[in-house]
Amino acid sequence: MSAGFDTGCRKCPRLAGFLNDVRAEHPDYFSRPVPSFGDPDARLLIVGLAPGKHGANATGRPFTGDHAGILLYETLYEFGFGTQPYSKNSDDELKLRDCRITNAVRCLPPENKPTTSEVNTCNPYLTDELNSVPANGYVLALGTIAHRAVLKAFDLKLSAFRFGHGVEHKIDQELKLIDSYHCSRYNTQTRRLTTEMFRDVFRGLRAALDASG
């Protein structure tokens, strides 16, 4: 969990109100800002978009309980970043190795679409996460919004770092940013992102991390 992160955060009125509505509809759901999950000393930080209504917003763990998490956790397991190929809930026995997962926006947004203001308000939490990645570490941005949120955290110009699936960006001497299409149901069902495309990204990350010791 990033420094200063608070699951009671209410800084975004629209999101706070929406969470109240979802909590009333589903009182057993987590329905709060979702903390990051994984190894606090990880060299790989994965940044998604935001919690899904019946996924992370329900379980309190990123990419857990929704379609997007199926491919992600299977792939993490395949390349040695996870102890099991699925994430059922926040109380299961899954552990991540040298990997941590977070989101650009920690609260469930209506229609899965956070506003620019909400991304910006949540950005300090992401900045804390990024600052904790050790030297020679990697950040994997799942989708354009995550990509842009990472750049904002480093006060970098979007025009200098164009999003592209599988593209690697050198952020500074000690950190690299890798882009991937988000592993959402829409992207996988339309085959904008195939399983092999996603594996290729992680195959490269695994090789790079192994080479750096």
C-alpha cells in the first residue's frame, strides 16, 4: 500500500457518492478506495485503470472477481510472479513475487470512466507507489489512462511518450515504462489483445528482470 493511502478517502465527490450508492445496493461489497496488492519491494509495478464494480470494488483486491483479472493472474503465475493462477478474494492464499498491482484511480467510477480531475486527484497515491519501485525496476501500464497517469506522476509530457502496445519507454536512468492494452473483457473478446500478445509483454519483463539480477 502506498504511503499516505487511505481507504476512507473521500476527495472526489462524484466517486464518493457513487460508492455510497453501490454500498447501499451491495452492502457486502468492499466499496471503498482499493489498496494496492503484492510485494512491497517489487521491481515490477502494474498499473490498471480503476476497480470494477463486481470485481475489485467487491473484493477489495485489484483485478479480483472480474473478467480482466482472469488473464492477468494466469499470466503472472505462468511467469513466476504469482503463487497460483487465480485470485478469488482478498483472503485467499495468493502471494505475488517481485510484483505489485495498483490502479490509476482507486475508487470505482460510474461506467468505468473516471474524469481527468479524478485521475489527477488520485495521482499522488500513484506517485508514492512509483517512488517505491527500486532501481532498474519496471512499470507496466495497462491501457492509455494508466499510461498517462504514470507520465503525470513524473511530470512528463504525453507527446514525448506515445502509448503503444509492447512499447518500452525509458523514464529515467533507473525506471522503464512498458505499455500494454488493458486485459479487459472488451479487448480480449475483440482480440485487440490476445493471450499471446499479453504473454509476450510478460515474457520480455521476466527476461529483463532476470537479467538484472
